[in-house]
Amino acid sequence: MTATTDKATPGGPAGEAVETVTCTIDEVEVTVPKGTLIIRAAEQVGIEIPRFCDHPLLEPAGACRQCLVEVAMPDREGNVRAMPKPQASCTMTVTPGMVVKTQRTSAVADKAQEGVMELLLMNHPLDCPVCDKGGECPLQNQAMKNGRATSRFADVKRTFPKPIHVSSQVLLDRERCVLCQRCTRFSEEIAGDEFIALQERGADQQIGRFDEQVLDFAPPCGGHGEGAPGAGPAGRSAGPVDVPLGIAQPDTSGQPFASYFSGNTVQICPVGALTSAAYRFRSRPFDLVSTPSVAEHDACGAAIRIDHRRGKVMRRLAGDDPAVNEEWLTDKDRFAFTWQSAPDRIATPLVREDGELRPASWVEALEIAAQGLATARDDGGVGVLPGGRLTVEDAFAWSRFARTVLRTDDVDQRARVHSVEETAFLAHEVAGTGVGVTFADLEAAPAVLLAGLEAEEEAGITFLRLRKAVKAGARVFSVAPFRSRGLARLDGTLLPTAPGTEADWLGTLATQASGGLVPAGADRETLEDVAGALGQEGAVVLVGERLAGAPGAYTAALRLAESTGARLAWIPRRAGERGGVEAGLLPGLLPGGRPLVDDDARAEAAAAWGVDVGTLPDTPGLDTDGILDALSVGQLTGALVGGLELADLPDPVHARRALGAARFVVALEVRHTEATALADVVLPVAPPVERAGSYWNWEGRVRSFGQALESSALPDHRVLDALAAQLDVDLGAAEPLAAHRAIAAFGAWRGQRADAPQAGPPEPPAVAAGTAVLASWHLLLDDGALQDGEEHLAGSAKRPVARVSAVTAAGFDVFDGDLVTVSTDRGSITVPVAITEMVDHVVWLPTASRGCRVHDDLGAGPGAPVRIAPAEKGDDA
């Protein structure tokens, strides 16, 4: 027997000692932290135990029994005695003196594993040549390594109707399932979406859609009963086998399945039971070339793997990155990639001639663009609107081009609701601060306050980390008009507020935490509870970009963080916004958090860019709204735009009018958009899959990625470098390495930071009779341009509804499910109404879902008054 001792080694939380135990696995002594599973301890010494149900990020289940090993442990007298039967190594923790024999050294363990494998293969179909998992299937690999050479099963294998449409995106082939329960455990433990479940018992047990009849739930309207399409033996539902792809199926609430994380079940399924509708039967794993990359859809910077074949992306999988997304992805990050190869992709430069855009050579297009921008610069100035989806390299090139070539500070990346207060907040609190709050900090936080941020919809990976924190005991609070489904799955506490008045809650909490006098009538018990929670060490306040529409909210958030000691982080929606802030794509802000009005800051920027300091602007320029206003009246004569969706702007109609009024417009775009239709020169740029680069995620972490597909398309920084060369300026961004060096030329800013915002909350507007206050935010799956071409994913999107309280609905004489018309003087939106427990005299609409484009249709944003009426009355009006 190997002598064993309990030890304490450094390396635990906050430097605490970690208690360890020593055991023997296959005659190899191993010391691991107390509580380590046998299967994990074996991995540490290079011993692989076959498994199906085990996953390092899921709770142990012991469902498949493939990992059986022989275990012996000391008794009270110290004699090592073998347990009577093999044990599941994925559920049993190591103990001092334990002796484990795996299939490598134990005939008992080897025979047990062969028996389990034989049982799994009894009913498993031999369709590996057509199975999507074939070639990367653990069942294939382990059947060869740990299975019998021949099969003794001679009966007919069990079959089921296939496939079941768990959703429009995820399909289930039940006869392949080995009941490992990875999918159900992920749904319950990680995502909190119970859309797939174990059904029946014994020989009839199977994985299926969360079926209300089988599990004794009241069936929703249109549920599948006996005799329904897809009904199995004895009336058991086998799933809607005759429903075409692209149509979402109802879940237990009767609503279409709308999990944003369902694709993870496909990736972690160890066999081919769960498949993606978009990838099904399209390729073999061994035909694919894989490239590590970073998701471009939000500011989390999730690691992904791009699998492509013959110049075409076939699928995207989650990368293994414990620091950021662990092994998970949102469905948007996983499936929404077809926009990069859409039919409206711009393949050649375009120039306007006789009112129409025509193809042109790069030489001609660059000459015309350079001449037009130079003329506009000298006549009145050029406004620069680069959009919020740039890589870090592109963002720095745009910033340098604006300041050194166009000699303007009229530059703003925010294609959304924004404010002067937000500009000051970003310059003071975010720019140049490096890595701040991290995902690990969220996971360890005792309390998290969300303000202007719906984590599940606007930062999916952040939502999963918050769920993990909640399971560890954290508390989540949200300043919002209603308790969303995402907040409910975080066991969160709602701090109810009308849109535009978030500063009231934040300011009152700050006053409570600092011991000041809170307003009369405030809920003191709640204030004390929330302020006390945020006062704990490690508490975090997360603010979203929507606070820009709430006057005084950013100022109040800074006060709250200061008074409670909580750490503060800003989470935008778009992947490039944090990098744009670091690059200075805001008026009054130079790269690295340098204030434009600071002489030393301008001198450092001029030195890094190799220009005379006198060529740089010295007064803060216009923001997006100001640029559009100036273009519309001729104060600015030119515009340089890129990645700009006009429908995302607060007033798209005004934006179209402003760009139409500009004398000269140059657009850098991947695809045809409203902006390119108004441009005089269109210069095509490469999408992320066809170039290398990096994103700066909301943590402040730089996330680099390589080029997946060969392409002749140029990234933004190379196009801008060529355009600058036409104007006799060296932008220093002709190659990716040069672009990186241009960024590295900026050291850390040691001077005075920009002043903190100083804005107070406004008086809440009176709600006139017949009106309500509009609340709105983007849903993760909506009508955005980066989801084009993925019809299966669109089938999982939530249907747009107008949410109002029961009191508000009664005041407008509407009932749950009725069609209601929400209108302004600009236009109207008609959608079903959903009675929700929320703030009275408020109506919530999704910002940009199909059939509900708030900015375009209403010309209004959150906090604006809108009219509500039953659809018939609204149409008559």
C-alpha cells in the first residue's frame, strides 16, 4: 500500500490553503484537492477513463455508467478492501489511501466497461456514415477502444420517428441517444431553460421535447395528444415530425421555444442524437478545416471555432476558454454567420455616376473618394461615423484618419441612443483603464446590480456567468420596468422603475449607502437591503448602454459605486464599442483615454502618429446626433461612414435625410445597406471571417483571432491606409503588423483623466391621458442585419409583444392576447398585448424585432410618450 497523508497547499481563494488527499490510480500516486472526482484525478496523471455523461462544467450524474472502475479503500483498521462492485468514477470523490484500478490495470473494470458499451450499442443504429457526429464521436472512439470485438445482439433494434423538432434549430434523433443526460443537465443547470427532458421509465425511457402529457403538465393550446401528428405508441407523443424546418415548436408555456443557448446541447451531445438543422447532412468532420476565432455579435468576446470547407463556413462551435465563455455560446454567436457571405455582399468598389452607383476599380474609387473628402474637409468639414463593430486595429485606423487626414474631431462610433453625459462617463471611467471587472469577478461576486442592462438579451455569456454566481449564493438586482424571464432565472430582485428615471433608484441607493437622507416615502427596507448587499466586498454594478437614454443615470451609478465600494463595469451591445472607446472614437477623446483638450495628451498623440501637434483638432467635436444635424443643414459637407445601420439610430428618418443632404459621402461596408445607397463612393471591406484582428471585450481583455477564409477583401485599416496615401498621409496601417505597432505606440496615459459627468435626474414627465411611457431594448434574436440568412435561427426568436401592466391595460380597454396599436405622430406598431406585472403607465416593445422597429416606426426611444389603443380603434384613428 502507498502511504497517504493529508496536506495543505497554497493556492486557494485569497491565498487560503487547499486541503489535499493522496490516492493511487493504476499504481501511480496522485495528490489532488479534497473533493476531486476519481475521473478528474486520473486525468491529472494522464489516465483516460471512458465516459459519456461526464462533463467538467456539469454536476455529476452517473447516468451512462461507462466510467466504471475498481475501487478499494482502507477500513477502520487500515486494511485496504475492494468494494464489491465497480464504481462510477464520475460521481465518486477520492479519499486518503484509496486505490483505484481503471480498465488499464483491472480486468474487472475492463469487463464492466465492455458490458456497458455492449448495452449502449444494442439499440444504437449503425448509421455512422450518415451521422453528423461520425468522425468526431466519442461513442465510435470508445467502442473501438473499450468495447467488444463482436456483438451478441441478434434482435431488431428499437426505432423512433425522426427527427423531433426540439426547436426550429435543434433536431433530435432519439434512437441514437445513450441517455447521458448532458442536454437536460445543461438546460437545467447552466441555461435554466427546461425545454428538453427525460421521458418515461425503464425500457421506455428516452430524451424528448419537454412534453406536457408525458410529464403530467396541463397541455398548452395546440398540444400533441393521442392521434395527433407524431403521436407514438399508446398515445405517447413522439414529437411533431411533420412540421417543416424553420417553425418553432411550443414549450410548456405554449409559447415557441426560445432558448438562446440550445446549440450548446448539440455540441456537448456525445453521440449524434442532437443535431443542428443548419448543419445536418452538410459535411463530414474530417473534411473541415478549423480556425480559432472570436464571436462578433456582442461585447463578451466569446471564443469560437470556425469550421469551413472549400472556402465556405459550415458551422461554428464554442471554443474552450475558461476565462471568458468556458465552453458555451449563445445561439446567435453559434449560428448567425451567413451574413458574411450574403448575396448582397459588395464585391467591388462603387462610384456614383449620373445618380447611379457603378462598379469601379480600386484606383479610380480611391482617387474619387480622396478628392471628394479633401474638398468636403476644406469647405465645411467631414463627419465620421464608423459604427460600433470595428476590430481594435480598424478602430485605431479610423481614429487616426479622422484626426490626422480629415483634421476633425467630429467622430462618433455610437449608432444608437447616446448622450453627452455618456461621453463624459466613458472618457472618465472606461477609456484607458485596461482590464477591470472580469467574468471571474462576476462569478465570485456576492451581489450584482444591473442598470440599463438585460443580460440575457444583450450579453448572453455574461448572463450564464451570473447564473453560475447565483447558484453559488450571489444576489442579483435589476433596475428595470419589469422582471424579465432572464431575471427570473437569476432569482433576481426587481427594482421597478419607469424608463428614463433609472437615476432615481441609483441616486437613492447611493444616498442610503452614504448615510444621507433618503426621500420621504421611499421603501427603506428595500434600500437598506440592496445598499447593504452592494456594500459587501466584491460586489459589482453593471451598467449598459441604455443608461444613455436616462439623464443623470451614469452620474448616479458613479456615486453608487463610490458610496458602496462596489466595482463598476460598462457592457455595451456591440463587439467593437469598447475597442472604439480605447481608440478614441468619441468626440473629445484621443486614444488611451487622453482628453483632447489636454495639451500633453495631444502632444503624445501627435508623437505616436508622427504628425505635428498643430494638425490635430483642439476642441471637442460633434457626436452622432450633432453630426447628422450639421449634415442636414450644410454645416458639414461630407461624411465618412462604416458599418452604420441607419435603422439603429434614434431617428432613422432624420439620418437618411442628413446623409441625403451631404455633398459627398464615402461608405466602407461589407454589404449593401441604406448608407451605401446614399453614398457617392462605396469601398468594400472584409468581414471578420476573411481577416485577422482583435476585439476589446467589455472586461478590457483583448481577444485576437486569425483569418479563417482566404480572400482578396481588405480590412478597414488597409482601405483607410490606401485612402490616406491618396492624400499624401502615411496612416501606418497597411498591414496587420503595422496596425498593431501603431496601437502599441500609445503608452498608458499618466495625465489627468476627463472630468466625471455631473448631471442630475430630470423631473419625471407627467403621463397624459391616453398615453404611456415607452420602454424598449433589443432582443438577442431580432431583425438585425447580422442574423440575415439563418432561417432556422429566426424560428427561435421571440415574437414581438407589447407588455403592459393590468392597470395600464384596463385603462386602455385591452386584454391579454388582444392586438394593440402603439403610436406616435410619426407612425404606429400593432402587436399582441401581454399583461405583465410591471410599472404602471409603461408599455414595453422590442426595439428591432421583425414587424416591430421602434425607432423606424415610432421615431421615439425609451422614455418617450406613446399612445395606446385596441388595434381596431387605432386603425380607425
